[in-house]
Amino acid sequence: MGVLRQRMFGSQPRSSHARVVEELGSAIVTGEFPQGSTLPGDPQLLERFGVSRSVLREAMKTLAAKGLVRAKSRVGTKVNPSEGWNFVDSDVIIWKMRAGMDPEFVDHLRDMRLAFEPAAARLAAMNATAEEIVNLFSIAARIDNPEHSRESVAQEDLNFHLAVATMSRNPFMRSVTTLIEAALAVSFQISSPALSPEGISRCASQHLRIASAIAARDPEAAAAAMREVVLEGADRAREALGLDDTH
């Protein structure tokens, strides 16, 4: 989560191309350039970013690949409606997180996780190696530390879920988890339990239940335990963001 954390909290892209993509993409997602609007022309953008025309052109291609913009002849570059944005792209997710999460986004993330994480846990119970199970118990044990900061407990929480996806032995499952890793990282930071011994202990116990079901080779119990963790995490995220508790 280190790279994602740095990008979420202010590190700057190194190349001119990355800087233009970062600043322009963020401006689109946060609404500086509203959906359906036409971006400023090349002269204005070149002046704004101080880059060459070739760098700007490549940046526009990158943003188009993320579903944010489309070029229209004799019109210019239009901002796409959000329905066309690629929300499994880590950049788009990070920009959306910076813009602020709303109830709909929290619920969509919850539903996405419910669609594949219990299935990943079910597969892990059938396919995990003994060594992987030992490692999973180790991660669960590391969660149970009353000295955690919100960031450090989120890191271990994320490590646990990524490990389960890997243990599923389904390359598509692991790839999907990687694609939304940015969203999971920030969601876990938001929804990590209140930093009290009781909150940390409960979080560790829930993850230990998943690990125990996987170790017992009980696919249904593993899936049920994972579902419980995802639902409770979503509820904590809504509470932390001051959202209502309706689903």
C-alpha cells in the first residue's frame, strides 16, 4: 500500500506525462471540468502544464483509455459521463476518493467486494497450501496489536485480503483484487475499527475466523466469514463518513 498511500496523500508524479495525466484526470473527476463539457484547447492546456504538444497528446490518449475523455472532430475533447469511466483503473479510483466518497460509491464498492471476496475465500479453502495458511494466520495475528495506527491496521487488513485472493489460485480473482487495490486501501483506512483494544481485537477475531475456516478446508464457512467482514467494513465506512446506514 506504500505507493498508493503516497499518491493518495500528495506525492507528485515524476514524468511530465504522468503529471499531466494526474492533474487533468483529477480535475475531471473532481468536477473542475464537468461531465459533458469540452476541455480547453491545446494552447491553453500547453500553457497550463508547460509541456510539449507530444506529451499533451500522449496524456490525452491515456485519459481516453481510462474512459474519461473522447476526441470529437471540429468540437474538441469532451469529458465523458461518469458511467463511461473505468472504475477498475487505480488512477480513476484514487481521483474519485480524493473527490469525496458518497453513499452510492461506498455501496458499489461493497457490492463489488461481495461479488468476489467470499468466492475467493471459498476457493482458498480448497486450494491454499499449508505454508500459505500459516502465513494467513500470521497476518491475522499481526492485526491483533493494540498499538496499531489506523494506517498500520489498514495495511495488515489489506495484506490479509490480498493473500486470500492469491490463495484462491484463480488468476482472474487476483487480478480483479489488484485492480481495485487502491479503493480497498483507502476503504480499509476509513473503515478500520476504532483504535481501541476492543475494536482491534474484534477485527483480528473476524479475520482469524476466515483463516480458521480456510485451514479447516470448509469453503462455505470461509465464504460466510468473509461476507461478514465485508459487510461490517462497509457499515463502518458509512458510519465514519457520516452516511446513513441504509443499503
